[in-house]
Amino acid sequence: MSRHRPPPAAPRGGREGSHEARLRALGHLLDQQGFLQQGLCVLEVDGGFEVQALVVAAAGEAYGLAQRGETIGAAELGAVIARLPALP
């Protein structure tokens, strides 16, 4: 007879390594940098994220959309997590 142990519970709250904390920090950075929600593509890469998205671009007096790519590293995420208030 074999016993199966349930997988360990994921870290909760504002812990730096939790999915919740990392994605919350990513959302904060995306909002600060003006990324739009439409057309957003996020890939996890080496502890950080590669983001491709649309941003509002001003060209003279006209506004339009432009594609933008950004790499957000693990160190940058950690700094934002440390600044954000702890989750309930």
C-alpha cells in the first residue's frame, strides 16, 4: 500500500517567493509604467517576467497605441514586494 502526501501548501501573504506577492508586484509595476490590459502577454523567465503589451503613445498632438516589451527582473520584483503593504 502506498501513501500519497498532499503537495505542500503554497506560501501565502506577502512572502517574496509566493505567486500572490510576485504577481501583485508585477501588477503594480505594469500600472505605474502605463501598460494597457488589452493585448498583455506575460511570461515568467528566470524568476522575473517578460512583458509584451500595448501602451498609449503620443505623437505630436495625436495619440495612438504602440507595442512595448519590458523585462522585469527578480530583484526589481523583490524591491516592490518589500515596499507594498502586507496582504491580509
